[in-house]
Amino acid sequence: MNTYKIAVIGGDGTGPEVIREGIKVLKVLEQKTGFRCEYHEYDFGGERYLRTGEILPDSAVDELRRHDAIYLGAIGHPDVKPGILEKGILLRLRFELDQYINLRPVKLYPGVWTPIKDKGPEDIDFVVIRENSGDVYTGAGGNIKKGTPHEVAVQEMIYTRFEVDRCLKYAFEYTRKRNKRKTLTLCGKTNVLTYVFDLWERAFHEMGQKDYPDIKREYAHVDATTMWMVKNPEWFDVLVTGNMFGDIITDLGAMVQGGMGVAAGGNINPEGVSMFEPIGGSAPKYTGQNVINPIACIAAGQMMLEHLGETQAAAMLDRALAEFLGSGILPGLSVSDIKKAGMSTSKIGDAIAERIQAMAG
Ligand code: IPM
Ligand code: MN
């Protein structure tokens, strides 16, 4: 039987509550389809930082490296200055574990409301592959004459051919494996960023021509991409882009698919340890109330199963999510919708777990 070591970081706010539901569902799938997970919990986050001053000990990164995957709830604490935990935990893990892909499916499940009029699940089903290590996130830059009227601030967009190539390779392979419209769209800004996106564009066509003749190549500027994601989301199959543009368009993607209540992402190192997370925040004001929506975290668990190669379990969970959301039990995904329906964080987890339990194995 396949056994996986899963590092669990519940994190801040409602993170631990939604992770609990995710694990509840995973445990049912373990029984159902025959694999095993050992869960190792880590208490990194705002509380630990405020208590001990420690964000992420070096030894922790090495420990995490010895797992098959990391399941993360949420990072962000109201009493900690913004940026400290995000940089010290989330970005540090992405960098040190070299999770150079940020994988963000934008899929509208049946029964989920989208702000886009006259579009349904058949129109909204694409994947954004965001490069997750370079770009302005590299951290090169600085300031001069800070605090004076002549202050200079520089933050540079940096890409190496190596970073671009490894991201494109993942994107082409992913598009082929997904096997839907076999179309990969490069999202860039070649009309202004004539160095960085010139590199991306050349690398894109060279690799596509040479190794992926079966994949159709398209290009869109990032500003136009945001327009089309709203106007004609059905045009997209797989999008690949740099780190900063990817950060922006994946929040738009999350809204298009129904909001932070369903949006999940993976920070992938195809050769190493990957980390899966709901992309919404830690919702501190709802902490401990059992009212936050765990769907996005459960969907992150689904991505983790897919990544580990537990395809049957992943497919069952995808079906359970579609059935639950399509059933109309929840009038929407917000806290007030959950309360209105007489549901709760744990009841939603139970409902999905029960659906899986009832499926033919
Ligand atoms: C995301 C987030 C992070 C990012 C922040 C919290 C550092 O917005 O995962 O998209 O910018 O990558
Ligand atoms: Mn973001």
C-alpha cells in the first residue's frame, strides 16, 4: 500500500479548522481507495511567532524536506505586521524547497455562483501555471535617500533562461497530460517588457516547436488576459505566466470560479516536496467559530492527491465536491450563506466525507 508522509501546517486564524476538515475527507479516501497518510503537525504561524519570536527554524525546513507533501491552512495574524509571516513562512518555503510552479486551477463547479453573467461550468475550466520563484519576487533592488523627496526605489524583474525553461517544460507537459484543448497560452507583456518577455516568448516557441508540436501555442498580453478571463473565459485551456502577473491574474481567476471559498493552489517542485493550500486568508475574525467554508482547503487536498498520483481518490473527491456544491445545500459560499443553511465548517466536511463513503469504491 502506498504510504505518504504529510506535513500539516494549520497556521493562523481559521487555517487549523479548515485543515481538520481536509484531513477528515482524506482519511475517508484512504480507507476507500487503499493508501495511507501519516500526518505530522507543525505549529508555525503567528501564535508561535508572538510566543517565541521564532518564525521558521532552519531545522524545520530540513524536516519538511523529508515529507511527500505539505498541507497548509493559512498564514496571516492580525497582531503581526503584514509581510513578516508571509515572507518568513510562505515565501521562504517556496524558495527553499524550490517550489517553482504555482498551479492554480480555475474551475467553476456546478451550483457555484460566478460574477460572470451567462457563463457556466462548461465555460470556466482552465488552469493558470504561475512561475513561482523569479520575477520581482527574487528580491533584487533597494532604495537610496530613503525618506527624502529624492528617494529612489528599485525592485527588479529578473528571469533566467533556466527558470523560464523549467517552468515552460512543466506547462507544456501539463497541457499535454490534461488533454483538453491542448492549448497553452503564454501571458506576458512583450510590448513593454521587451527584455524579460522577449526571453519568455523565444523560449516558449523554441520549446513548443521542438518538443511539443501537438500543443497549440497562443500569446496574450497580461492586460488583455484580464479582459478575456472575464469576457470569454472559455477561450483558455492552460495559461503560463511570470510570478507577478500570475499573482494578479490568479486572484481574478479565484473570483471567476466563485471566490476564495473554493479556490485552491499548489506550490509545486516537480522533483521535490510540494505544498498545497487554500488561497483565501486566515479570516481571523471568524477563528474558532466553526463558520468558515472548508471547501477551498478540501479542494487543495484534492490537488495534493492528484500530485501524489492517487488518481482514483482525487477523482472521487472531485466528484464529491461537484455533487455537494451542485446539490444546492449551500445557497452560496460565504459565512452568512453557511449560517443561513444551518451548516458549519465541520458539517460541510462531514457532508463531503459521507458522500465519498457512499460512493461505490
Ligand atoms: C499568493 C499570495 C502571496 C504571493 C503573498 C501572501 C506573499 O498573494 O500566494 O498568491 O504574493 O505570492
Ligand atoms: Mn496572491
